[in-house]
Amino acid sequence: MGVSLTVNIVLPLVLYYVLRTQDVAQWQALLLSGVLPAVHALGTALVRRRVDFFDLLVVGLLAVSAGLSAVGGSPRLLLLKDAALPAALGLWILGSLFAARPFPYHFGCRLAGSAGRSAAERSWRELPEFRAALRGLTFLWGGAQLLDAALSTVAALALPVDLVPVIGKIQSFAILGAVVVLTVRRSRAFRDRHGLPLFGLRTPADAGAPARVAHGAVRT
């Protein structure tokens, strides 16, 4: 996680402003700083021997925006790339509502591991409250990404170019922080009400308990 944050957020930001102090053109500085996340995405895909949608999106958006900027010399096209990433992510999260399981379900299963995955699957099948809570988180997470994309689009088109990279990062972290706080509060409220966590690890002894506890809470 620390390496990913450094390569995708900290280093590109530092590189951009270092290049600008050397009088590198704005669109060139944005392009060169954007290469770092793209190279990281490609390297990660090679190590995993699997290409994820998000990796392709990062590389594809950089290539398209770089080509357009090279022709027109406009740095704002490269700034709009940073708005397109959360837009695509938000639409993907919301689109998971039409899948068999929404994105927060799979996220929770990764946190819980194999022991919690069977309990989550049982809760999904048997408890409408569990399904509703995860779908609510899907709207929250997807909507937050679309909000980030909308604000990033306005900033890319209206603010001075040299201010947009740092303001965009602060904005994204603020939105992410708010989403984390709301997610934790909703998860705790659900656990207190139904005796069932939306995320996290459970002991093997508790693995079969969630459905029974939640059913008892519904009946009372």
C-alpha cells in the first residue's frame, strides 16, 4: 500500500513541481509525471501475470491524453485524465449493482479471508438487511468517485494549471477520508443492530453464527 501511494501520488506530484521549477512546459511536466503510475501499472501487471481493468485504464488514458496534448499542446487535456480515472471507477462500482454481488461484497470477502467468505455468502443469501447495507455502500463509494471526477473536471478547466495537481490530490484524499468514516460508522451501526459485521475477520467459532444472530435480531 505504501509503495502504491508513493508511486501513484507522491512521486508524480513531486516530479511535476520539480520539472516546473526547471521551466519545463506544463503539458510536458504533466505527461512525464504521469508516466510513473503507468509504468508502475505495467510492472505490476507483469509481476502478477494478469492485467486488471484499472491498469489498462491508467495506461490507456495516459496514451490518449498524451497524444492529444502533443498535437494541441494543451495541459488541460492531461489534467482531465485525472478526472476520467475516478469517473470510470465510480461507474464500475455502481455497475456492480447489476452483477451477482456488488463491489463492497467482494471487498469485504478479501478482508475476511476464507473463513469469513462462507459466512458472508450465507448472509447474502439469507439476510435482506445484509444485501441492502452492501448496496447502500455501493452507492456511497460509487457516488463519491463520481463527485471526485466532477470536481476534478471543474478544476482542470477553470483553475490555474499549476494549482490543479496539488488541489486535486487534497480533494481526493478528503473525499476518500469522508467515505472511510461513513463506511466505518455504517458498518458499526449494522453490527450493533444485527450482530453481524459487514467487513473484517471472524473466528472459526463465529463463522456459522452471523445468520442465526441476525435472524434473531430481525424477529425481536
